[in-house]
Amino acid sequence: MWSTLADLFVHGAMWSLLAVGGMNATLADIQRYAVDTRHWVTGEQFVTFFSITQAAPGPNGMAVALIGFQAAGLSGALVSTLAKILPSSLMAYFVSAWVERKQDSLLVTAIRKGLAPVTVGLLVSAAYVFARETDVNVSRALCTLVCAAVAYRSKLNPMYLVAASALLGLAGVFG
């Protein structure tokens, strides 16, 4: 039990510090570790946990609490939540004043420009993980592609895409 809690804390802390651009940037690594390496959750559970936390109010980092709960009960949920919040919060607290003072410096500008492509790459890898876990047939893959294209090309509220996809799922379109 203690080794699982330590593992949850260490990896949660790493994900916290890696979450440049938000928790979604770390999803590919969280999935790899929690599903493929440690087998705390299945791929389907991982997608479900993330989907639930996206629909719920509050931070989308709540998915790590659900994974922690699955791995080690209530103490796992608490440890993984603390690990996800504490390191990045402390770093933001201590670094923000320096960044504000030096915001026009070459170093801060370089860091910002360097982190942008890292964030995009991490988000693309997270999108790939979700597509791989959920697009198990042609109709689901087509729904993913259509939703991505509509979201990219229009200003349509994504909740309409979620609602339409849910209705298609209820109608049995996705098998």
C-alpha cells in the first residue's frame, strides 16, 4: 500500500510539473503509466474517468483522483490529488513574481516560445491516446474526425457536438 501511495505521489508530482498548458497535456503519459505500466485502471476506465471529469465542474485534474482511488482507495485519491496540485502550484507561486519582473527579457520570451510547441505536441499525443482507446470501429472514428473538423472550422459550442454524439450513441449508431 505504501509503495503504491509513494508511486502515486511521485508520478503525480511529475505530471503536475509537466502539465504545461493544463492537465490535458499530460494525459498520454498518465494513460501509459496508469493503464499500460501499473494496470491500476483499464483503457476504458481511463477514458471514462477523464470524460466524467471534463463534464463535471471544477478542474479537469480530478481524473487523477479517480485513478488514485482505483489504485489505493481514499488515501490514493488524496495523495494523487495533492501530488497533482502541490508541485505546480508552488512553482507558479515562486516563479510568477520573477516572470512578471522579467517578462520582457530574452530568457522569458525564449521559454514561452519554447513551451508552446511542447504543449501542442503533448496535446496531440493525448488526442492520439483517446482516439486509440475509443475509436474501435469505423463509425466511432468517423464521429471523432467529423467532430474535430467541425470544432476546428466553426465557432460552434463543443457541447453541441457532445450532445449530438451522445444522441448518436443512444441511437445505437456506434455499435
